[in-house]
Amino acid sequence: MRRLPLIAAALLAPLFTPLAALAHPGGDHVHGFATGFLHPLMGIDHLVAMIAIGLWAGLVGGRLAWLLPAGFLGGMAAGGALGLAGLGLPGVQAGILGSLIVLGALVGAAGRLPAALALPMIAGFGLLHGHAHGTEAIGGAFGYEAGFLIATALLHGAGLLMAAGAAQGSGRIALRVAGSSAAMLAAGVTLLS
């Protein structure tokens, strides 16, 4: 029971930090491993989405506990490669916004989807997030992509650990409410930016 306030604080803290609302301002600051690693941590849309994927995977459990994060990372790597190659995708920012809304709903409901639906969906979300990262990389592109993939995997792991820490009863409900609320608020911030 004592972990509930810590879990809720960890999920909601990013919403009250003075970060840029739009995670994709562009510019010559985007290069190398360090900036790639920091990018998912500094953009509210990415931070919340990455943790929400781990939360959802942990809440659903079973094989999907590792397949969902792996599917997202695979999609993200592919999207990053497309962005690095200069190949455009339509509706990337709108898709990222949609991913936050869907992930918020899935975490809130601890929604169980068949793997045949969940995996392509989550890989598609990864493709969009990765493309947004990849289109910004201007120098040290492969280091940048490696950085954002590693940070993403760590954020997925944080979400999985939060779900494991609130495995039953009121802890699970509080986690679902906090995770869903954080995703919806991040979607609102993204929409307003």
C-alpha cells in the first residue's frame, strides 16, 4: 500500500516539469548517442508513451509482457531508419497523439487484445515514434538511433516494474488510473502544442 503514492508520483511527475511540450522541435542539437538517449526522456509524449507500453505489457502479462515492448522497439528501429533515409510518412504527429490516447485507454482498462491485433498496432506506434526521432537526426545518426532505442527499452522496463509492483488489488487500480490519466494529459499537451 505504501508504494501507491510513489507509483502515482512517478507517473505524474513528468506532467509538472518545465519541459517543452512538443518533443520534435528540430534543429542542430539532434546528433549522437547522448542526445538520442535523452530525447525520449525529455519529450512528454515519448516519456509517457514508453512507460505506458511497459505498464500495459505488465498488466496484460504472459507472452505479451515481452512481445509488446519488443514489437514497439522493432517498429521504432524501422521508423528511425526510414526517417534517417529521408523517407516521409504521413500523419506522424497525429499518429503519435493517437498512440497516447489508445495507450491511455488500454492501460486504464488493462485491455487484453489478441496478439494478432496488439503486436501490429504497437509496432505501428513504434514506427511513428521512431520516424519522428529519425527525421531529426542530422549528425551521428546511428549513435542517435541507438541512444533513443536504449532509453526506450529502459522506459518500457520502468513501466513493467511499476506494473509488477502493483500486481494486485487497489495498487493495480491506482496504477491503471494514474497511467491512463498521464497518457491522456500528455495527449492534451501534445495536441495544444
